[in-house]
Amino acid sequence: MKRDGFGVLTKTARFTKKVVSLAQKSVVGQPDPAYRPGKYGYADWVILAIQGLKEYLGHQYRKLMDVLREMPRITNMLGLTPETVPHFSTVCTRKQDIPMKRWRAILDYSIKPYDLGEVQAIDATGVDRIQASQHYAKRTDYTFEAVKTSVLIDCKTSAILDIHCSMKQPHDTQVGLQVLVRNLDDLSAVAADKGYDWDVLRTRLRAEGIKPLIPTRVKDLMGYAQNLLIEDREYHLRSNAESVFFGLRRRYGDTLWSRTWFGQFRELVMKCAVRNIERTIEGSNR
């Protein structure tokens, strides 16, 4: 079992080591020092790693900062000391400023350890937003009750390959095309329900050598024949996506707490990355 200067590495320490590594990879070039007094302040990768710890430990920002000050090994992995742990308001503010591409980079890196299978699946659900006061809702035009969330998963490992978030209600076919096109290199066969029934989507997948497992809603002889060509065993693997949604809600909460829509998108991306990371360290001593 691996040890460091503080003794045996706990699961929390292994998670911290991993999320810090991925956060540093998500920035371009050499990572900045964790903390520099003055105008530079905290590096982006530190804020990203702290956000990952927040999702992993399930603490609110105030409590998380207090906990980190009592965890010298964890703060050391973050390149900080108990005295230089940021104020919770600093983390909240900086989270909004870090570009989405860096949050997505962590998700992309989190799937590298997985040996992907032959079937991937895409599905969508609604994730609740925090219930705001009527005054806040009126002042900020806070009218959406849920964020439409689509995830692309690998059916063999249940790793989350990509996520798409929207405050509106775009059609599944449009979201599906966008998500699948940017993940073509990771796809072999794609299973989806009838909400993704679109010939343009099927044609694009076949052109890339990817097998579409998407039933048609057309109830004529041609539609019936097309659905018969879909292998039941492979198609029904798409239910794994529903299991992933259930696991995300159960482990990391079923409500988004960020006040802004772009903050909520970042929160969802980090939840997916943290889930991938946590699954890779299960039973690992590295």
C-alpha cells in the first residue's frame, strides 16, 4: 500500500491526488503556482481541484474550507497550507470565471484510464435547480425549474464520456448530433431511444463507421423492418444511461446549487468527472 510523509494514503487522499493531476493537465502549459499573494491569487487548477473535492465530500463551500484547514495532507496536495486555504467566497467567484473548456478538459482526462466497450448510449433527463425565493426569482428572471441534461456513456464501464446542458428544451436529435459528432473517436455503436430518431443522425454515424442502434417511430413496413435489424441485446444496453443518472443523483445530490445557469453547467460537468475519477480509484491503492 502506497504511503507518503503522513502515512497510508486514504481514499480521499488518492482522490485528491488524482483530481489535482487532472486539474493541472486542464490548463495550458506549465501550471501556475497554487497561490501567489497579490493580484495573481489562486491558480485555476486549485479552484478546479477544490470544486472536485466539494462534489466528492458533499460539503457546502463554508464547511469545505473549514474541513480543509484541518486536513494538512490534503492542503499539501493542493499546494497550499492551512493558512492559505482560500475563503469560500473566493472559490465561488473564481468558479464562474474559469472557462468551460477547462472543466470539460477534466472530464475528457477522467475517461483516459477506462477501456471502453463496443456500445455507447445517450440519454437525457432534467436536473432540478435549487428552489429560490420568489423575490430572487422575479429579480433574476429565474423561470426554469430544471436543466435539460444529456449524457453520453460507455455501456461496458459506465464511464461518462460527455455531457450537454441546456436551459431550454432542444430536441434530442439536435443535442444528440452535437454530442456524438464531437466524440466520434470514442464511438463504436450508439444506442438511443426513439427520441433520437433522425435519418441525418443515422447517416452521419454510418459515414463514420459507427453502428446506430436507434429505433424509428415510423409504423409502416419499412420502419418495422428497420427496427428488426437492431439487435435487442445491444439496444437494451442503453438502460445503463438511466442507471448512470440514478447513480449521479444518489451519490452527488439531485439538485444544483449554483445560482447562475453557467455555474450550474460547470457543476454538472464536475459531477460527471468526479464520478469517473471515484470509480477509477475504487479498490486501488495507487
